[in-house]
Amino acid sequence: MNNLVLAGCLPALLAPALCAQEQAVERIHVTAQSQSQQWLTDPSNAQHVQLNSTSAWYDAASLFNGVAGFQADSRANYAQDSRLSSRGFGSRSAFGIRGLRLLQDGIPLSAPDGQGQLSSVLLDQLDHLEVLTGPMAALYGNAAGGVVSLHSRKPEQDEASVLLSQSRFAGQQSLSVQQRYGDSSSRLSLKRAELQSQRPHSEAEKQQGQWIWFSPLEFADLMLRYDWSRDPLLQDPLGLTEAEWRADPNQTAANAERFDTKKSSRQRQLSLTLSQQQAEQFWQLGLWTGQRQVSQNLGFDGLSPTSAGGVVDLNRPFAGANALQQWQFGTLSLSLGASYEQSTDERKGYVNQQGQAADLRRDEKGKFSSTDWFSRFSYQLQPDWLLSGGVRHSKSRVRVEDFYINDSNPDDSGRTTFNEQSAAISLSHHYTANSSWFVSAGQGFETPTLTEMAYQNGGSGLNLALKPSQSDSVELGHKWQFAQWRSSLVLFRTDTNDELLADQSSGGRTTYKNGGKTEREGLEWLWVWQASPHWQQQLSLTLLNARFADGGLQGKQLPGVARQQLYWALSYLPDQTPDAKLLLSTTLRSKIASTDQNQSFAPGYARVDLRWQAELPLAGYRLSYELAAENLTDTDSVGAVVVNQTNGRAFEPALPRQFSASLRLSF
């Protein structure tokens, strides 16, 4: 196994002994494939998803189908990005992803304040992803209610491929060229996509590129990756009220046309990873730098003197470094590491005058940096007992300089520092050849983001009253693995203090506050059964009771969170067609509250998808294709809700039925 995958593997960081040798590497597939015995002894609730290179991935939410404990909301609105949540963490995000730690090849995709997005990732070139839920995720630092680790596909041979995909609402063309140079290899990938939804004012254009280089050096293995993305047009049809959605889910909010709501973005990132695996030690060094630029028209004018404006102009340079050293001392594995991350938001806001930027309303620079130190261990108490854990210290510095100050707009400058600790411990017992159990506990935290700290209610300056939320989590899990089936069952509970909540929204400014306590408890069940060489099935069930625990909201359901989710997939692999698969999948989700007060709910839904994948050899060429029918029953459903939307436009309709075809030619 190559050191790049080892460097990014979740169990390597959580339980280093598991990744000390190639044959012990953790691989937890969500599909019915052969498993290593190590899955049984892993003391965490990690899942592995192998991705299909034939599929044309448009929406990052579709990567997480069948992952127990994860809720992936597809907004069908490319101006706001997909939203992910793990056991309720991240469900309140108005845009992008927060509350979860995002990584690609060991390099963070999340900003140091916890905000992130996957829209700049070239999804077609991912080999697999690893997902971690539960207490052990806290070891990844700020806003790590769960961890998503993406792994790029490594070039294995000289090959060029072309992918063409077309559906009712999307079209994509991509080109990939990979080549080997002795022991080194590289790949250049380019992609162009045109997207829309069933609603007017929802067109989108995306352009992406990636260059990746793998090379074994004399002293280490090198991975160099350059990612580039440009989204020149991402129209925003805005959310609908419940009444509007029930009347016509295909309509667009009037303000979308009036203010020409849209976004354009551009991102560049250069990442470098060095790693070396020796007999009794392993080390890794990661460096990255990049820049993200966003221009966005919002659905209001932002005319108020104290407003942040209705047109956003954001420039965000970012950079960071991390290092990890791991040693093996017999049955004890110990690792020490450190990281430094920083991002700077150079933000301006203008009045939105019928879609055009007018007078200045905001001009500031906000910097968020974090320095982390961590230690992790894994100790084999007995051949069938494994103890793992770790601690982490994070120091975050926030500084905002306000350059837009006048008689009607006060100085909103300010600075603060957060010093936080996180810790987790887990014990697993492999008590039979086919069964094991584990128990883990951890404490994590989530700092407010720069956006949440921007304003305070009833005064000027940074909202220094906001505190990081603190979460205590425990879980108990059991795993079974036999020749034809495997299963895992996890019970969990998380108590959070000082939950970050929206306070007031007025004059174009939204302020935040620390709420009271929240409680999350539930169950995650995963079952994969290889009934025969031709038939496979997978079932994942998530039950989550996420609620406010005190104050005026006591007993209310946390908004944005479904209490029940069920995913079932049946696969058929025919004998007569090699490398082919027919996949029928069903997703059921219960209703979701859109406000803290539970005043309205997006109804639950049942969705059915059907896919046929096959590969044909053609005289030196390889032809792969996929035919898909998504939302086969044409169910009207809400893909995502915008939590605590002041104007009530909280419902974002999901896509109706659509058929698609993808064709990949490789040579």
C-alpha cells in the first residue's frame, strides 16, 4: 500500500497500530466487498466508500448514499453548495459545510474557523472516501462533529480517458490523461459542466482542473497536487415558503429575478505531502496554500446604513502546514503532531441595486488562525483487547479590522483568542473470530466562525460574547463479520453546551448567541449481505433524536435534522455481462423542522433510483457506461431546508425525475 493512502487513512491517526503494517490497514467498505479482519478490531465507527469511476458526479451529497449517521442534503442550488451533517452536527449551516472536518489526501479543505465546502473538489478523480462519526472525531480539532477524508485516485498506467454525460438538467465533459515515468506518475484532468434545476433562474456553469504527481524520492514519497476551479455563473433561485412549495415546487422566488441572485467563484490550491514508512516509525509532512474568490448577489438590497450590503465581494487567501511522527514500541504505538492553519477574509459589501453593485456598505479584513498540538496512542492490552485515544490542544486567534466607519456605521473591529482542548478514548474487544465490540468517549468543541462573530446585538464591534460550544459524546458499538455478511450496530449520545444559535436578523445583519443545552441520542445500523455471487444488498438505518434540552425551546427538535433515515440497495451482477451491475436503491427520510421553534416542517419522502453500469472491451479501448433513472417515482420533496430563515423561505425543492447517460472511453 502506498504511503499517501496511509497518511490520509483515518485509523492511522486514531489508532496508529492499525496502520503500522500494510496488511493491517483499515478498509471499511459500504459496499459488499471482501474485508480485512482489521475491521472487527478498529475501535471507532469509521466507514469506507469506494467510488465508481464511470459515474458523473455533479453533487457531493450523492457520494454519501448509505453512510450510516450521515445526512446529505442536495439543495439543487449550486450557488449554496451541498450540506452535510453527522449526528446533527452541521445541520444548521446556511451555506457550505460546517461542524465537520473536511480533508483531501491529508490536506484540510475546511477553513480554520470550521467553515468548508466541496464544490471546488474534482469529484470524478476521487478513488474513495472515509467517514468517521462519533467521539473519536473530536481528535481532529475545531468543528469536528464528524470527519470526511477524500482520497484521490492514483495513476496506475499510461491512459487517457474521455467522459461524456447528459441528463435532463446537467451535461458534463471531462478529459483525463495519466502517465507513468518509471516509478513516478502524473495525471492531468479537466472538466466542464452545465447545470440547472427545474426552477427558473437556476443555471450554473462549472470549470475544473487538477494536476497531480506521485513520486518516490530517496528520503520520502512525494505527492504534489494543484487544484483549480472556476464557476463563472451560479444562479440562485432562493428558497420557497412552505405555502409556495406546496402550491408549485417548480417556481422561483420573486426576489431572485429582482436582485439577480447569483454567485461566481474561483479557487486555486497547491498542496504538497511528504511521507515515509519505515519498520517501526512513520512520518508525514503536509504544506498547502491557496486563494478563494467569491462574488455574490443576495436576495435583498442591503440599503440600511448598518447593513453588510446585498452584494458580497470576498477574497480569501489561505495557507497551512501539518506534521505527524509515529513510533511503534512493541504493542504500543505513539504519535505526535502539530498543525498551523490560517485564512484571511478580505470582504466588501455593496448595495444591491436591481442586480448591480452600488454604494459601499462593508469593508473589512478578518483573519482566523489556529495552532494545534496533538498526541495519539494505541496499546494492544491483549491479543483481543485494544485501547486507543488521544488529546489535542487548539489555540485560535481572531482579528477583524473594519475600514468602513462613519456616523451611521460604527467600528466593528475586534480581536479574541480561544484556547480549547479535545480528547477521546476507545476500547475494543475482539471476543470471537467473527465478533467484536467497542466503547468510546470524547469531548470536542466548535468555535464561532468569522461570519457568526461579525456583529453583536445592540452594539458595535466583534461579538466577543460568543463562546465555543462544548460537546461530550459516548458510543457503544458491536460488529459482526462472516463469509457472506457483515453488520455493525452503534448506540450513541452527545450532550452539547452553548450551542451556537441565530439571535436576530435585521437590516441585513444577522447576530448569533450561545443557546442552552442540546441532546443527541440515537442508533446507527449497517448491514451488508452477499447473498450469492450475483446478488448483494446493503441496508443502513439512522435513528436520531436531536433536541433542545433546556430553556424556552426545551423538547423542540433541532432544525435541519431528520429523526429517521433508511437506505436500502439491491445489486445484481449478471454472469453473461462481465463488469456489469444493476443497482436499485431506496432512500426514506422523515420530516425536518426548519426553525428552532418547530413552526414548520419539510415533509418526509421516499426516493427510488435505478442504475445500470457496464464495461465493454473494444480492441485496445475500454468503454464504460452508466444509465440511470433518478427519483424514479417523480416524488415532490424538499432537498434541504434553510434553518431559521427570517422571511420564511426555507424550502429548497429537490430535483424531479430525470434520466441520465454517462459514457467513458479509455485508451
